Amino acid sequence: MPADPFADVLPESPLRAARREDHARIARMLATAPEAWSDEDVDLVAFRAITTIGGLETFKWILPHFLRRTAAAPDRWMLEPDILSEKLDHAGFGAWPEAQRAAVLGLLRNVVAVVAAGDAGTLTAWLDARA
């Protein structure tokens, strides 16, 4: 299995967060394995990344975990497909290292395969534009 292209990606330090509880959330997540993270923590960090928690590195850090969990249980997340595609564009996805782009595109295809067709329209179009 190829190495994880996100293995060395961590949130920015010092972390910039608009809410005090988000500093504690990130510290708790960094102190434990991703499997121990609550769905709420993953969802909130993915939803707030770039805007109110951290920046690009925070988004890149949480994204693979969010996408894997979304593919496993697609109906319980705040970060909707259209917002996700906007965040990817805002994060300069096209300039990411090739291995990271390939990994994210693969994970996104898994998400699109399980999300209701009407809900994945924007994300499907975003993926098609990058195929």
C-alpha cells in the first residue's frame, strides 16, 4: 500500500481558531489516534477549517478523515457537497502535491458513490471538471 500522502500534514501552529473550544478540540484530536476522534469533532473541524479554525494545513489534515467517514455514513454531516467543493477550490486544490490530489480524488469518488444523487450534484460536477 502506498504511503499516506497526508501523514506529515498537521494543523498550523500556533492554531488560529475563533472559538476557544476549538483550540481544546484540536489539542484533544492531536493527542489521540484518528480512530478515537468523535464524528462531531471531525465534522466541526472539516466544516470550520480555513474559515474559523486554522488554514490550509488544518483543512488538508482533517479532509481525508472526513471523507472516509462520510463515505461510510453519508447522511450525518454538516459539510455539504457544494460547500466541500468550494472549500477545495478556496484551498487551491489544483496546486496541491500530486499524491495528495490523487488521494483526495479517490476518496471523493467514494463519497459521490454513496451520497444521494441530488445531494452530490455539485461535487460530481466538481470531480468531472478535474477528471
